[in-house]
Amino acid sequence: MSSSSTGVLAVARAAQVARLLAASTIGRIPLGAAPVALLLFARERWSIGAAGLLVGVYTVGLALGGPLLARGADRWRQPPVMVAAGSVSTVGFVVLATLPVPFAVAAVAALLAGAGAPPFEAGLRVLWRYLLPEEQVRVAYSLDIALQELIFILGPLVAVGAVAVGGTGAGLCATAACQLVGTVWFVSTPAVRAWRGERAERHWAGPLRSPALRLLLCAVLLVGAGIGTLPVAVTRFAEAAGDRSWSGWLLAANATGALVGGLVATRFAITRRHLPWLGASLALGYAPLLLTPAPVPMIGLTLLSGLSLPALLTATFVTVDEVAPAGTAAEAFAWVATAFTAGSAIGAAVDGAILDRNPAVAVGFVLAPVSVAAGAVLYRILAARLQ
């Protein structure tokens, strides 16, 4: 359990921490808003399979851009990298929102919107050791991950609310605006301006030269694939229920469960030994969604399904800290985000294709527990190798 000197309040009261958390949360709203905004935008024009593919392209962009941008931050500084990237992402969202483009052009714009997303996760997590004593770093990871769930609570609501007011283009514009505001606030923080990457010998493979990190990333990929099916599956569920806006509420409920789970996780000393158990717990949490009850009880099930994810990610980041080579911290954290988002892209695309072939609502919820359970097996292998 955390003592008063290492607990959540002690971390939150440390200099600049609250500002960094708030700015990065606002800047990462697109991670929760963009999948919903893109799905609603694409569903108005194309099939649910095409909508899932567009979300997949966006998340592939996130996966491709994240490590490259983080490597730039490791070698130079965060502010110029994040501002330039955010500008590219904004162009992608604005093209989608304002121009009547065919699907191929929409896919390119979605790719740019994802590839240019500023690497907030990597940028924030390398700052914890710069700002906090060692005994508070794990609490900071858990608090960071817990508050990150606000992204997936507020993000879908921002998207759905903007679409309700101004149409699907407004949902994409609101998504881009949140990202820009968060980026400017984050990069103007003194700690971000002052931070420099650790001096170390550079290798073309960066942190990927660590076998343990590669295995960890494979596990994260599988977990991400499971989680990535949820926006597509709940969109199909909401359509069957007669109101697509249920998708936003269901995703927000899932994130609320993760927020609660993350706050609970700050009370415990989570280590890499917990990885397989937390992975198994997450897989079990997604299994009841196969019941596909009425929308209101489904909200309760989606809330429960999110409880274990923050603790699993905390254990993952603690392990990254242990196995990443010197001088590759930001890029190593970015590769975790990349593995997760690449998995999400695969999961979204595969689930959309499955639902195109078999429209039964429950079918959309099959892939999540299966994929996460496979990830838990890899976590078990990794934990055994690191003993």
C-alpha cells in the first residue's frame, strides 16, 4: 500500500505535475474522441466495415508516428517535435471535416491525423523521473494511467456532443481543437522545455534491441487488439438498439471503469510479477459483454470490463523502465503506445470485417477476451524469463 509520502496527493501536489497531467489529458482527447468521430463520419457515408477500416488507418498512423516522434524528442527536445506533429494532425482532421472526399483520400487524411498526434504519453512518462523521487514514480504511472481514462470518458462525449450540435464534421473539428490546446499548454510547461534526453550510444534499432521489450510489445499488441474491437462492437450494438449515440455512452462507461481501477491501483505496489494475472483478469472482464443485454445493463458490463486495464498498463510501464536500454526512454514508452494502437487498428479492422460478414451483435464482442487472453500468456512467459 502507498504511504502518505508516496500516495496520490503527494504526487499531485509536486511542482508542475497537475499542469502536466491536465495539459496532456486535454491534448490526448483525440485518442478517445477520434475513433467515435471517425466512425460516425464514415458510417454516414460508407459501410461499417469501411468505418472500422478508417479507424484502423488512424490508429496505424498513431503507431507509425509515435516512435519516430519520440525518438526525435529523445535526441533533441519535446516542444518543436510536438508542435510540428500537432500541425500535421490538425491538417488531417480539417481535410476530413471540410472537404467532400472519396474514401481513399479520407484514409490518407486519417493516416496524417494519427501520424501527427503529439507523443504525449512518452513525453509525460519520461518526465516523472525528472520531477519526482524514485518512490513516487510508480504512483505517478498509476495516476497518469487512471487520469488517462478521462480521455476515453470525455473523448466519446466530446465527439458525440459536437456531432449532435454541428454534424460529423464538427466532431472532427472539436477533436482537433482539443489536441491543439493541450499541445500548446503542455510544451509551454517549464519541465517540458528544460528536459533533455539521456546521453547514450545510439543504435538504429533503439529500444527494440532488447529481447524482453520485444516480447512485452507482442503482449501489448494482443491486448490492444482486444481493446480496439470495442468501438466497432459497441457501434454495432448501438445500431441494433436503435440509437447510435449509445456507442458514446458505452465507451465512456468502459473508461469510467478503468478510471476507478486506476485510482485503486495507485494504492498498491504493482510490479512485473503481476502482469499475467492482470492480463487474465482483463480477459475475464470482457467475456460478459458476449451476453449483449439491453443498453442500460450493458453500460454496467462495459464499466466492469475496464477495471483491470490501468493496473496492467502500470505493470507494463514499470517493466519498460527495467528493460529499456539507456537513452531510449521516450522511444521505449512510445513503442508501448505504438504496439497498443497498432493492435487496436488490427482489432478494429478485423472486427468490422467480421461484423460485415456476420451482423449478429454478440459476434463483435468475441475477439476481445480471446486476444487479451493470448496477451496474458505472453506476459506469463516474459515474467518467467525476467525472474
